[in-house]
Amino acid sequence: MPEIMNRQIQMASRPTGNPAPKDFCLVEGKIPDVTEDHLLVRNRFLSLDPYMRGRMSAAKSYAKPVEVGEVITGGTVGQVTQSRHPDFDEGDLVVTHGGWQEYSVVKGAECKKVNPSWPSPSLALGVLGMPGMTAYTGMKNIGKPVAGETVVVAAASGAVGSVVGQIAKIHGARAVGIAGTLEKCRFVIDELGFDDCLMHKAPDFPEKLKKACPDKIDVYFENVGGKVFETVAPLLNNFARIPVCGLIAHYNDTQLPEGPNTAPLILRDILVKRLTYRGFIVWDFAAQEQEALGSLAGWIDEGKLKYREDIVDGLENAPEAFMGLLQGKNFGKLIVRLG
Amino acid sequence: MPEIMNRQIQMASRPTGNPAPKDFCLVEGKIPDVTEDHLLVRNRFLSLDPYMRGRMSAAKSYAKPVEVGEVITGGTVGQVTQSRHPDFDEGDLVVTHGGWQEYSVVKGAECKKVNPSWPSPSLALGVLGMPGMTAYTGMKNIGKPVAGETVVVAAASGAVGSVVGQIAKIHGARAVGIAGTLEKCRFVIDELGFDDCLMHKAPDFPEKLKKACPDKIDVYFENVGGKVFETVAPLLNNFARIPVCGLIAHYNDTQLPEGPNTAPLILRDILVKRLTYRGFIVWDFAAQEQEALGSLAGWIDEGKLKYREDIVDGLENAPEAFMGLLQGKNFGKLIVRLG
């Protein structure tokens, strides 16, 4: 029997600014030995998420960066093909951080079984995984929407933003989304049930946002930064909360924007309006995982929480899909399906 | 018997940038009638506080601005000379917002009796008043210092900063102050018991701050902004808390600083380090007033909380003293004593 070979996408060079095809390479190699307490997993779905851009930078962050010549990290759902961990059997579907490759050898302790009752195991990478839990914990612990308040979120058709707005609605708040295309905006309003959704590229975006938020903004779930942030900030109400979960507009920045320096303005607004800005990473709230997944799954069952996946086929297409993600080209939770 | 006349300092013109003597004028006039539920108070101490600069601007803020021709607002301690409110008698010492004038007619409901057991009634304007309560509530609700953590505060010899650092010590945290002169720094270390205190004007201030905070910074009580903020920010630890209570370095700004625009840097730090910035005004925590004053008075009794007053005599000297306050010329809680 011929040895099974593994294919993986490695970081060929550290991207400067926008990642380019040359920064990635597809490499074929052997599968490492499966040592004790480990599993060999055949990956079926890779999750592409904006945070991965940060991992490709050497800048100090909350996780260690990917090095040149290493496989790109990322969440995966796959099937156990060999188990040396007592809790897992061959055939189990698990969610883990397998990276951009066909096969991963991972610690059993870092895998979780995917609930077989879910409509698709890929949901463990989206609405019932890290992005859904990000929306849930950010809203529960920081955003704290109250009935009648207004919640604004950008990337509103995306994996996190779509859940944020629907949680706002579940709490009786007004949900206003921001998205990149008219098609996405229609989906956010018609399918996800947001009260409104605006295109940030429209020249009259500031006026439209003002109209869409007649009582201004109480929660701004920050996942983009840039112009959207600048447009939202003047509309924040006293005591508004800003969970800071991502800044996709800046991930490819190679330098700070030109002046004037608006830092004193941000601080002044924090003071005068008594704002709360709080950054978080989903795993800061790891203890809430069961609660989050339980609530999210319950809302899906009740028809209160919709989701959309954007599925790309083939490992070799992961780099292009990822580059598109940073440009907002995906429509829904971006997933690469492996053959 | 000749009618008693009142002298008051009015805002003669709205200051642009640094307030100047021409922006103030001393006016003599009649005392208004004391209507029902009101008191006539002869002011003995005026409190000068940085927030008053904001009241002199037309920019939208949490309180309505002083208008040209109006008396400058401010906290006062005085003696009731006529009472039409059942809870107060002639001779009572009260703390209220009497403004920069010799006599004020104020609502009884907006006055509180000064505890006669305090060493001086003027403390009701400082360590046992708004500034002390600002430090207390900001630390209790936002800073939340824990034993072993490092707390940094600027204007460390001032009314708020001095209490912030001593509360840090009471909680077992390391207290590092920042002040404008060597004399103030010595006082902060030797009298107030901070672990260290640095001059922000020293050319090697960034290096010194780094050395004074070997475990970096967990709480930065923000009352100045500007260069101090920029120096502190890179030293913030993960999960650091930043109560934003004042921005004295910016109160006289007439325009934003030149670029580059560091706003994305602030947001990135919030995200990556999971910082909490939260603005507050002492009256957001009005319900904690008794607790705050009780704790502060108790700490004074126990010798754990020291204070220093900087007393200027004469109503006519209030404008100059206030202009000096904005330049950091005061040394301790700045108070004007009336004859």
C-alpha cells in the first residue's frame, strides 16, 4: 500500500500589506507519526478567518506568528483516521486547529467532537464555532444590548457580524448592518432580519447611517475599523459599548494614516460620552463555550438565527479565497472544502 | 443697614486655547432674593478643578457650558446665612455648586452639610469631595487594582491623582506617579507613599517609566492625555484597565495634533491586549457617594490617606490660579479662600 502523502499550504514569505500569491506555496510531504495522545485527522473543511492575517505578521500579538515555511494555521473540521487518544475513535468528526492541509496530526486534548445532529459539520467553524461564539460572548460580556437600543455592526453578512445583529434582534434591540455590496445588504435585511443595512462604499454612507439610527448608537461591535469606525464614532450615545473584536480594514496596513492625529478625539469622546471600549478574543471567554453553543444552536432550531456559508472547493484555492476575504469578496462564512 | 453686595467672577469672553485674564471679569452686584426651598450661602472656599475648562467651551459635553456674562460655575463650601429650606439652619456649613462668587443663592436640595468632625471644611472640595470620590469610584468600578499589579497615574500630587495612587497602595498594588516638578515627585514618594514618581518633562521620561514599571502597567488612570498617554500606552499589559477621567493636556487645544493618525494603533492595542478604556464622570456613580466618603475618611483616620491643599486667598485671584492649574502650577488640591 503506497504511503499517503499530505498536501499543505505553507507561508512562503511574510506578506507586506496585501498578501499576494507569492506569499503562499503548496507543498507535498509525508504525514508525521501519530504519537501517543494524538490523532491523525483527514481535514474536510478549513475555516478562513480575518484574524489569520495577524498570524502572518511578525508583530507581537496574542498568539505566536506563523513562520516562513510553516503551514498556515486555522480551524478545521475533519474525520479521525487514526486515534491514539482514548476519547476518540476512527471516524469521529472533530473540530480542531488543523491548519491549511489535508491531514493533520493533532493532540486529542485540542480536538472537540462535532455534534452529529447539526445540519452540517462545517457549522462548527462558523455560526456554531469560533465566529458564532465571538459574536455571542462579545455581546453578552461587553455589548450588553438592551431592548430599544441600537446595535451597529459591519461585515454584517459575515460569520461574526451576521450573528451579532441577530443577537441584537433577539434582545429586542434595533440592528443596523454595514456591508460591501447591495446584494449583501439585501440578504442582511431580508434573510437575517436586520432593521437596516447600508453600503459603506456609498458616497452618502454617513447620512444614511444617521438616518438608519434615529436614536443614535448604543453598541458598536467593532470588527473593521477605518472609515466605518470614523463614521460611527460621532453617532455613539452616552454610555455606548464598543466590543473590539477585529480591525480588518487595518490588517494590511503598512503604515499609519496621515494626520491630523485623531487620538485626542477618541479619548475625549470616551470621557465625555462615558464610552466603554473593550477588546476581546473569543477564548478570553472560553468558560462560556457550552452556554454559547447551546444558545446559538437553540436559536437556529427556533428559526431565530440564520447563517450563510461561502464554500470554496480545493485546498489549492485557499490562498486566493483568503486574499478575497480581506477585500470583503466572500459572502457569508468562508470555508474551503477539501476533496 | 446698607445692602450687602455680592462680588463674582464672570466669563467675559469664551477662551480660545489657554484662558487669558481678559476672559474673566470681576463684577459687583446685588444678591438675588432667596426664594422658597433655597439658601443664601456665604462662600468660604471655592474649588478650582480642571473640568471647568470644559464648561468654558461651547463644545457639546456632559454639562451645559457657562455663557458669556455668567458667573463661572464651581464647587464651593460656605456658611448658610439665610435658610428657606427646612433641612438647613443659619450657620450650617454646606458644600454645593455656588460658583466663583462671595454669596450664592442655591437650592437646598443641591446642598450637603459638611461633616463638622473633618479637619477642615475645605476637604469637602478635595479628598472628601468630588476629586476624592472621582479617584475612589474610578478605581473601584473601572481600575479594579489587584495586589501585585502596577497602577500609573499622572498629576500625581493633584487632588485626584494623589488619591488614586494611595488607593492603589491600599489594595497592595505598585503605585507609580507622574508629576511636573522634582518637588512634587519627592512629595508623592515621601509623603504619599507612592513607589515611584517621575517627571514627565524629563528627556528620559520613557526610559524611566519603563524602569519604574518592571512588570509593566495594569491600570492607567487617565487624567492628562497627550505625551504621557503616548508614553504609557506601549507599556500596558494584557487586560489593562484605563479609567478615563480627564484630559488636561488637551483642554486648551484648538486643533488636533499633526499626523500620523495613531487612532488605528489605539484600536489595535485595545484588540490585541484586550484593554478596557472606560470614561466616567464622578456623578455616574452618585449612588456610591456615602461608601466613597466613608472609606476615604476612614483611611485618613488610619493614616493611610494623605492630602495636600494649595490655598490661594481672595476671589480676585481665582482666574490666575485657574490659568495656573491648567499649566500644572498648583501643588495639591487648588482652593480659593474667601475673606
